[in-house]
Amino acid sequence: MTSVQDSATAGAERFIAGFIQAWREHDGDLIASLFTPDGRLYYSPLEPPVVGHDAIREFWAQGTAGQSNLDVTFGPPAMAGGRAVAEWWATVHNDGQPTTEPGCALITLDQAGRCTELREYSSLRRRHIDPPANWLAVGP
């Protein structure tokens, strides 16, 4: 791996760590600080993006307000075409109801390591589901 790849991977790992912390702590200010001022958060491929610090902060506050008991794990980011790609598996109580949300994030960072675009793809189930035993395993 080159030093540029190392730097990009480290930036993606820092973003993911901040994302997890912001999710656990319901911290809209922290999540907003991970993005550029005009950063875009696509929480669904079927919806328009949430754009800019204020909108991201408000979206985050509303989205995490009723959540508790978060358990989230991200796999190591893979770098491809200037983006980081990482899988996650989350279980959380939404307004007291167990919920499972495995997904994938495509993360584009600027040179300073702040996110210019985050695209999330996930599946939501209204029950607790543990990840499969081979989740994040490499190979067949």
C-alpha cells in the first residue's frame, strides 16, 4: 500500500470512528463536524441528500432521538476509486423496539479527511438479528 492509500484508509477509519461515536452519543454537532460545510448525506438511494452542517445536525438529532442500546460494528474500509466502502451491522432499540440494520457506506473524503459525500445502503428489520457467523469473513 502506498502512503496515499495509507492516508486515505486512515482518514476513512477516523470518519467511521467519529460516525460511531456520534451515533452512540446522539451527537449532531459531532456528526456535522465530520462533513465539509456543503457535505451530502444520502441516507437512502431513493431520497434526496441531506446537505450542509445545519441540515445534517438536524437530521441526526431527529433520527437518533428515540434510539437506545446501540450495538454497531463496522468492517474495515476498502478503498476504491477515491472512496472508502465499509459494511456495518447495527442493532438498536428504536422507541423501545428492537431493530436490526445491516448496511454499507460509501464515503468520499476531501484532502483534510472531512466527508464530502456519504451514501448509505441498508436493510431494516423490526427485530433483533445477530450477524451471521461468517459476517466480515474474507473468502468463500
